[in-house]
Amino acid sequence: MNDKAIKSLGPYQRWRRRVLAILLAILVAVLFFCQSAFPPNTRIHEFVETAGILLIFLGIVGRLWSTLYIGGRKSAQVVTGGPYSITRNPLYLFSSIAAIGVGAQMGSFVIAAGFGVLCAVAFHFVILREEKYLTEALGSPYRAYVARVPRFFPKLSLYHEGDTGSFRPRLLLTTLLDGMVFFVAVPLFEVVDAAQVTGALPVLFRLP
């Protein structure tokens, strides 16, 4: 595969980032007017927030694990080891898990699930675009991989270590910095909670 073909996946990846950024911006804007049915500082509210922080952490670690294997090889060869042995899109899977954690910072089960579902739906359309490109770029090895490994939800029985390829610290650092953005939700929604309690922000919806 030539360098031009390898680089041509770049627009898909930039489009993916824009979709995620726009989606999260819309969700955060809407949530300014939503509130958990469980008041702040109650046991259930705190439980949901704490579980969400753990999910954000899991999502970031999972994204780092995936990057360790993919290492910039996504459009150059079929990567089938580690997380890519059980799902074809582990980066999107772990990003969706982190998104659930972001929504959980509102202390609501419904909002947490909504964040995860909407991100997964948005990623689904990005995945379809990428799959079309990768099928053309990588040919029969990729088609065989598609036939064996599920698109999104992992099949754990397929797991094998495989080869991580060449280690690229810069890519891991970039993935880590990208993932840390999820933690911005923790102080942000604390401010939103406080503003809603004091009446500075109107509450239009209360969700369990």
C-alpha cells in the first residue's frame, strides 16, 4: 500500500473527532437544563457519579491499550491482536464507555446511558465510512477479519495477544491527552449541580 492510501484515512479520523466534539457540546448544552431525580449528596447520586469516574478511567485505559496495538497501522495493515481480536473498533467502544462515565457525572442513570448510546450511534456511522475505505485499501485480509470479529460489542472468546508492532510513545501521549478531556466533566457538572441547586440555572427535566 502506498503512502497516499495510508494517509487518506486522515479525513475520516478528523470527521470522527468533529462528530464527537459536536455531539458532546450539544449534550452538555442540553444537560444545563436537566437534573437528576436523585438530589446531590444523596447516596444514589454519589454512587452514580463515582461509578462514572471509574468508567471514564476504564475508557481512557482501554483507549491507551488499543493505541498500543494499532500504533498508526490502521490503514496500513489488518491489526488483529489484543483488543482488536475481540472487537474491530475498540477505540470507539472504550470512548463510548468513557462517555457513559461523563453522563454519570449528573448523577442520573438515564443521562449516563443516553450519553453512551448517542456516542455509540454517532460512532456507528463513522465506522461504516471507515469500513468502506479499509475494505478497498486492505482487501481480502480485512474482509476475512470482518467475517470473524464483531464490529463493536466484543466477543471475549476470540481474545489473543498478537503483535503490538513498533512502539510509538507520541501516539500514546496523544491518546492520553485526548482521553483526559473526559475528566473535564467532573468539575463541570459539579458547577452545574451547584448552579441548579441555587436556582442560577433553570431545571426543565428531572431524570432518574
